[in-house]
Amino acid sequence: MLFCLLLAVAGGLFTLVAVPGQAADPPAPAPVLIVQPGDTLWDIATRLSGSRGRDATMEEIRRLNHLDGYSVDAGQRLTLPRRAEAG
């Protein structure tokens, strides 16, 4: 009886050790937008703002891209807030 109990416990421990854990899915890469000729940070934030608001979106874009000012250049890659979709 004791032998069966020990065998069951050992089998359970082996199962726990042998089964690999499931890691969380890696986060999706942040969306990126390529600035087009004529685009301004104001325009980009307006297109992406949704319910969050343009000003808050613009400040988050500045923070994510380490921008000191409010100007962007055509061809520049901007990392966007995760909840924003480039349009």
C-alpha cells in the first residue's frame, strides 16, 4: 500500500517536472509609421488619437521616439503607442 502511494507521488512529480511550462506569448512589436512628405506630428496624432485625445497621443509619440521638439521629417520612422494603428 505504501509502495503504491510512493509510486503515485513519484509519478506525479515526474509529470510536473517533465511537462514544459507555457510561457506567455511575446508582446507584439509596437506599430511603426513612416512619416510621409507633408505630415506633421499634429496630423499624425490627430489620425491616431481616437478617444485618448490628440494632445496626449502627440506627447506619447514624442516620448516613445525621444523627440525634443514637435517637428518630424519625411522618411522618419516613428514608434506609435501600442493601441494606435497606423492609418
